[in-house]
Amino acid sequence: MERFPLAQRAGAEFIGTFWLVLGGCGSAVLAAAFPQLGIGFVGVSLAFGLTVLTMAYGVGHVSGGHFNPAVTVGLFAARRIPAADIIPYVVAQVIGAVVAAGVLYVIASGKAGFTTGGGFASNGYADHSPGGYSLLAALVTEVVMTFFFLMIILGSTSRRAPVGFAPIAIGLALTLIHLISIPVTNTSVNPARSTGPAIFAGGWALAQLWLFWVAPIVGAVIAGVVHPLLEVLPEPEIETAASPVRQSSTA
């Protein structure tokens, strides 16, 4: 497989993460509660899944289509990428998320009365959880959801998996993850996605941001260690002198 220069790969990660945050968080800020026509949790979940699916096809062949610091770290833990890629990828992802959040802020502030007081699609726990869930519940949710997200990514991109279908599996996985966990944390599983909106929301969103870096990365690393163990094939049986093959070859 051809390997693009780092600058191009980082650029692809910037663009992919930008689209993820603009599309996913934008659907939450602009469309989720639109009077009488709001898309709600289901629509926001689909929006996040579709952003990943479309960008995985759009630029995934350039960078691998991570768009998420936790995915990058998890892939390193699984020995899929070199350590040298981690910092450039994560920096590009975070910048892409912040720029996308800035564009979303400019759009959203075009409506009279707009404020970021509602959280601006930020992730939170306790009083800032959409459903009022505790810190522990948020921590467990983010670790477990990111673990399964990485398991699906690692499995669908394995050389033993059907070729060309990984973006579909990954996009649907992210949709399902949001359907499960929006009420708990507003769903992160992506530190960059959490960082962009938090910078513009400020206050509590920045104070709680640590969880949405720690938990997704922990879940991703666990998956990066576990998944390769599932793909270890048993050693081939040593051919014995009594085997039919041996007998026919010496006849």
C-alpha cells in the first residue's frame, strides 16, 4: 500500500476531523431541536456516523481515516501505525476540530439570541450530562463505547476482512454508539470532537474536558491490546512421517 507524505496525511486528518465536528456537532447545535422539524437524538447519531463514513471514503485512503486521537493511539497500541505518526495526527485532528467549532460558532451566532450557555454540543457529566448521569457512569460509558469502536475499526480494516466495507461498518458503529450514549455524556469517544466545542463553551465544558481525553484513550488502548490477540492463528501442525502427504511424497 502506498504511503503518502506526512503533510498530506495530516491534512487529510484535519479535513476529516473538521467535517466530523461540523457535521456531527452542527446537527446537534443547529438542527436537533429545530421547531417542529428537529432531528433529535436519532438524527444527531446518524449525522456523526455519516461524517465518518463519508470522510473515510473521501480521504481515508490518504491517512487511514482516524479523525480521532483515541483511534490514532489505539491503532498504535495494535501496532498498526508507527509512533512517529501520533503527534502529527493528533495535532491535525485537534486543530481541525477547533476550526470546525469556530465555523459552527459563526454560523450559529447568526441567529438572534444565540448563546453557548446550552453547552454548544459539549460533552459533560453530572449536572452537565443530558440525562444527569454521574462521573462514574460517564467514565464507564466512554471507556466501553470507545473500546467497541476500536474493536470494530480494527476488525473491519483487518487484512482478513472483506475489502471496501470498513467505512460502512465504522460509520454504523459510531451511529449506534451515539444512540446508546448521548443521554449519558452527549457522546464523545473522540477527544478532538470534545475539545473543539469546549473551547467555545468555556467554563464547565473545559473543566470536564479531561474525562473526554482520558476515558476514550483508555478504551482505545485496551482494544488495541485485545484485538490482536483474537487474530492470532494457531501454529500449523508439524507434518509427521505417517501423514498421507509424507507417504505419497516418498513413495
